[in-house]
Amino acid sequence: MSKENRVLMVDVGSDTLKLAEFVFTPAGEIILEKFAFAGLEEDESGGTLNSFAEKYRQLLVENKFSARKVRISISGQASFARLSKLPPVSGGAGVQKVVEFEARQSIPYAMDEVVWAHQEIKRIVKGEEVIEGAPGEEPTRIETETEEYETLIVAVKSDQLSAYCDVVISCGQKILSVEVAPIALFNASRAVQTDDRPTLLLNIGGRSSSLVVSDGGRIFVRTIPIGGDMITQQIARDFSVSMAEAEDLKRRHGSVALGGAYEEPESELAATISKIARNVMTRLHGEVSRSLNVWRSQHGGNFPQRLLLSGGGSMLQYVVEFFKEKLHIPVDYFSAFPLISLSSSIDKEKLLDVAPMFPELIGMTLHDVARCPVDIILLPDFLRKQELLRKKAPYFYAGAISAIVCLSVFLVGAYKLREYNEKLVAGVEKEVVATERMSENVRRENSELNGIKEAYDTARSKFTSRNHWARVMEDLQKRMPDTMFLVALEGLGDQVEINQDNSDDYSGGLFDAPSSDSEPKEEAAVFVPVEAEKIQEIKELRLKGYSLILTRDLLEREFRANLQDSPFFGNGDSDFVIEEKYFIPGRGRNNLTSFVIRLKLKDSIKK
């Protein structure tokens, strides 16, 4: 048998790691080749991931498992499962939104911290419709059937799931699927079950127990945090021994005490252990009863007609009798071995000791031979993307071939097009040469035209601006008050240089302060002209002159007001600046003052 037909089933329990290698024949037969079990120990954080990595690699080497394909199931304690009823919704998109809403409400973790999936389950609800008849006639009763849908939501913490997958991948194996153990148990029961009787499946594990109700294709799952380890812990406390010694005592003397008039074991040790086991089983029965009440009241389920036990904790003596007494229904051990065959190399006595722990391992094999009733697969994002790429690989290959064919056609077409274009280019080259000669002539004539136009524009500009200064002076003369007159005018620009050595030597301003009994000195009206050749662009005018003393404002208000509508001078506060004035109230004939005013031109005058 080739290795490609071998698949390793890995069941990660709460305290036990179970491995079984199966071979699938072309005829559809499932053969158990090897199996191995190992206990898992908690680390400091209370988890078993480190122990899983160590034990898994150890079992692979010691038992020489050769399968390269792996399916994994995770215990119910490490997962979350919830059955929710869906409201009547039409359309796949509407159902998906409702399921996502239910998942967010139900899963007790942030959605980005879990990997979750769901499956819709159809339920046929039978009812009765009463149609009233004529007076005196009995009403007609018609049986009705209504379809309702439920969804089973399953989630696992993504970091825990990735940790398990990383260990398997590091061993060079390929992961086919990851599911939760209660779902694998349900699928195995549906494959073995020959009728639709409501069945209660109870897997009693080490730290927890998984309760699964199978009711005509419907499923109800609940994880109960009570398992066989609680008996071991109580034995260790009562007898003051280690957990290993307590587990050994439970295996050698363990049983569940029978109620009523049953005789206790002769050994006091065995009697004490049986009472401890009964107390734990009584607590477990209480949780089972509460779960069945939820199943019947909230989901309209039927009470189970039988109980099938599995798991390591179910191997205690008198467990079957205990649940018969409590539930009053037939109780037996669940065996999924009718679904498989055993290899001749299997140690059947060793297998018999652990047979109740095999249903989940066998339930996972059904994915390779048939479609399971509940097909919920959980994969980390990186594995899901790899699987998606694997499924799309044929399309990639087909796309690559299509691209090569299209490229070949394109290259042939491009070659033909190139030949055609070369012919066109050869015919057009002559026309291009003639056109370039004409273009050169046009550029030369255009250059000459631009030179003539530039000379014309320069002459036109000078002609237009030759009377500009006359208009500026005329406007200035028109707007100056009659009692003001100028003795000098300077043009100011960006590149003005003033010879400070030739500036006015009078301490009182431009002129000496006139005395009260003398005339103004004519020689004081001496101005130093600015070197005109230093100015490239005139932006302001500096006015120097005299004014009669009529007001204290040197007639500046009247002058400023006159300039408001001037087309040549600015009218802002910073455009009319009195740089210097000499002012003394008039006495006798002294009613004259000097001024220096700077006016800003609206438009500068270039030299």
C-alpha cells in the first residue's frame, strides 16, 4: 500500500494524546495499522502545548508512523460549540449575516482571536392544523410539516490551533483537517447507528466530559468540566498521596459505588474510592440532566432513548450501572470498530484496554471515504490560504498556458505589424525630409519677424511714455494747495545712492529756523539732487518746498485729500509721508514753513 493512502489521526485530549494510523484501500476499506497513546502534562501556564510537542514527536519516532497526511481533533474543553436557531431568512447572504451575528453574540472571545465555522442543520417540525367545519360537524385535523433551520457554531482559539498545526508541520506532515472531538464522535455514531432513535453520547475524559445528543440528524453539544481526574484529585487528597499514586489506586481499585442495598467492597480502600467515584459521577449526572433540560426546553429536542459511553473515564467499574440507575434508559459502551478493519500487526489485547477512547479517531476517518453529516473543518488562516491556492492551481496553470498562447499570437502579430510599418516609414521618410526643409525656412523667417516686432514694441513704448512725466507733474501741480510751492523734486527707486556728505547742514531740518524779525534765507533752499543715473526704476517722489502757515497741519490734509482720486499717486496712509517739517506759529511776518514730503507712485517709471 502506498504512503499516499495513509493518514494519521491525532486526537488531542485534555490529558491524553492519541495517535492512530489508518490505510484506505481503493475499495473503500479502512484499516487500522498502528496506534499509540501518551499522557499530557500541564506546564506552568496550565496548558499542554509544550507537552503535546514533546510527546507527539516522541510517539512518531518510537512507533515509526509513516503517514505524511494528518487529521487533528481537539477536545471539547479547548473548543466552543453552540447550537442556535435561525430566524426565517431568505437568501444565502441574509443567512450568513444572521449566523455572523449569532457567532459574535455566542463566542466568548474576540472574533479576531478565534477560528470559527458553522453548519446549517435542517429540522422538520411536525404540527397539526385544525379546520373548522360546518355547524354540527367535527373540525378537520391536518398534519403539517414545517422546515426550520439551526446552525451549529464551533470555534477554537487561533493561537492554540496554530500551535498544534505548527508542531505537525515542523515534522514534515501535511494537515488535511482540524475538527473538534465532539463532532468526530457524532459523525462516528451516525455512521454506526442503524436507526434514528435519539441517542445520548457521553465521552468522559480526564479534565472534562463531552455531551453530544444525536436526534435524527440534529446535534446538540455541551462540554462539562467534570472528568476522571477529579476522582484522582480527591483520592490524592483523602489518602495524602501523589497524583501518580492516586491514579494507580484508581486504576487498580476504582469502581462506582452502587446505591441502594448493594454490598460494599470488602476492601476499605476500594470502598472509599468507590464512594469518591460515585460523588463525582453524581455531579456529572446533575450536569447531564441540566443539559438535557436545555436541549428539550430551548431546542425542542426529544429525550434520549439510550446512552452510549466513551472516553477513559468511562472504564471505571459499574459506570454503566450507575447511569442506568440515574437515567432509566439503556446504557452501553459506544464502539465504532464496525466501521474499520484491524491489521494483523495490531495487538488486540492492548487495543481492548483503550477501545473506549477510539470513537473520535475513527470518526475522523469518515472524511476520507464519505461526506460526514456534520462537516465543520477548522484551519488557521495560513493553512486555509494554502488550501485555497492548491484548489486554484489548475486555474493558474490554465491561465499560464493561455498567457503563453496569447503572447505567441501577439509576437507574430507584432512582427507582421513591424514589417508593414517599416514599409510605411520608408515611404514617409521622403516627405519628412521635404517638410523639415520647409520648417527650417519658416523658423528663420519667424526669427526675423520676432526681431522686427521687438524693435517696434520698444519704439512704441518709448513713444507712449514720452509725455508721462509731463502728465505726472501736471497732476501734481493741480493737486497741490495754492499756498504750497516746491523748490526741489527727487525720484526715489530701488538703487538710489545719496551722498550724505552733501546733505543739508542745518540742524533744524532742511532750512534754518527763521527768526521772528528776519526773512527766510534764500540760500537755505539748497537741495542735493540724487544721482539720476543710479536709479533704474522710480517708485516714489520726494517733494521739498515751502508752505504758508494757515493751519497746524501744514495744509497736509488738503493736499492728502486732493490726492485721493489721483491716477498717478497712491492714496494709502503709507503712500503720503511727511519726512520733515519746520513749524513755528506765525509772528509778524514769519508765516512760512518748510516741508519734505514723500509720495508713492501707483505705477513705477522705468528709466
